[in-house]
Amino acid sequence: MKLFENINELNGTLENSVITIGNFDGVHKGHQALFQQTIKKAKKINGISIVITFDPHPLRALGKSGPPLITRRDQKIELIQLANVDYIFCLPFTKEFAQTPPKDFIHNLLVAKLGMKAIIVGPDYLFGKNREGNIELLKKEGEKLDFSVIVPEWINDTKTGTNRISSTLIRKLVMDGMVSDIPEYLGRYYQIRGKVIRGRNRGGRQLGFPTANIKLYDELCPKFGVYAVKVECAEGIYPGVANIGYSPTFDDHIFTIEVHILNGFSSDIYGTRIRVNIIERLRDEKKFSGIAELSDQIHKDIEKTQELFKGLIE
């Protein structure tokens, strides 16, 4: 797999390629299906598979407020790499690039530079200046330039068979706290990433439960509350309990993400980046009468989390 962050990094031209293009925020099961179809088609024609995506999100490049991202750039690239395509082009999206006429995008980039013989995109794919390019245009140009256009049907979840897997739906589930449903759409748990910073020294000192306080790196924050989580750090992977919100018992009105890592974890991870997989929402945030009542509730949260992970293992 080769990653290019600018088309000018590619020396010369490519040939006999099968391409899929999109923002691919979340790299959900629908996106993953496009990648696999791209790889399959490339093998069929003895060609190469290419994924083209963009950074930043086109709406933001145009000065508009885009949706909160499910996966920021680094995680998105990591997840696309897992598909084992031959080439990934994560191209800078600028106001100038947005002015590219659709036919120029097809002729000059996709065909002349990347040697496209087939393109695989979703039914709603639009591109080029003012989003004037569409599936119909692609098919017309394909007849002239000898490339095929493949438009797979939407991928639905396996539970209902009717909910189209989309980034919009996944964002709503995360913001509604319905994180246990997320694997049905992502093929994995929703993950937040962040740097462990110094907190207010109340977790271990006041409550008896030391916490890793996270400076959130991701944009899409789950609904405030307490969650069972799986923490990935340099020391390994551990179960944990996370509080996301304002910790109303302390009444300081400061947003925090605090993670108590279980299984006797005691390593110093201040200043490091960790990954927190959000497994299940345990409860809402609540203002307790004091430290003792809050501590009792945390004990219950930990017990529930341990039972949950025991069930997942079994």
C-alpha cells in the first residue's frame, strides 16, 4: 500500500486502475464494501486499486460548518489501510480545487494521471465545481474514454435490513449515547482519542479511583454520561469506566473526560495519547449528595463494567 498526500508526489502516471472516491468519514461498513469491490474489480482486470479521499472536509474548506467528524484524518487513513488497497490518495481540498470542472477532474486526474479503467461510487456521488458532476456524466465520459462506472446499492444493517449505513446515522447514534449499536454500522466500537493531561487530582485523592483525564482529540463526542470502555495505551488494552460531561457533583461546570482504568492499572501515562473504545452507556450523569454517595455509585459502575466484559469474553 502506498499513501500519497498530494497528487504531485506521484512520479509519472498509473495504468489500469479501479478507483473509489469519497470523504469516507467513519470508514463504516458501506465504505468498506466499496473498498472490497474496488479491490475485486482491480484483480479481475489485473489492475490496481485506488481510494481517493480528501482533507479537510470539503464543506470546511469552503468556509462552511461541516458535521463533527467520526474519524479525523489519521484514524481515517489507518482504517482505509486495513482494506489493503494498492494506493491511497488523501488529497488536500482547497477552494481552488473545488473550482475544478467535473470533466477536467475526470480527464486530467482520474484518466490521464491515474489511468482509470473503472470507478466505483455510491448512488449519490457528486463532484467538481458546484457539484455539477454526477453518475450520468461519469457514464457519458466513460463511453468516450473507455472506463466503466459501477454504482453498488446501499448497504443496510443486518439487524433490520432497512437502515442504510451512513455517516449521518452513525453520528446520531453516538450523540444519542446508543454506542452499543455502533459495531453494527462501523464493524468496530466508536473510538475517541486524546492526550492524558493533569486533572484536578480528585479521582484518586478524593474518591479512591484514580482517573486518566483526556484532552479530547476527536470532534464527535458521545452523549454525556458514564460508559464502559476499552482503553488502548502503550502498556496494553484494559477495561475501564469513563465519565463524559461536567461531573455535576463537583459543581465546577468544567467539561471533562475521565477514565478509570481497571485491572489494577497503575502506570504513569500522563502526556501520552490513548485510545478509548466506547462499549456501552451505563447511565446518565447525576449530581450526588456528596463524595460518599458518588463513590458508592462508581463501585456499582465498575461492577457492571466487569460483568459486561465477562459477558463479552464468554
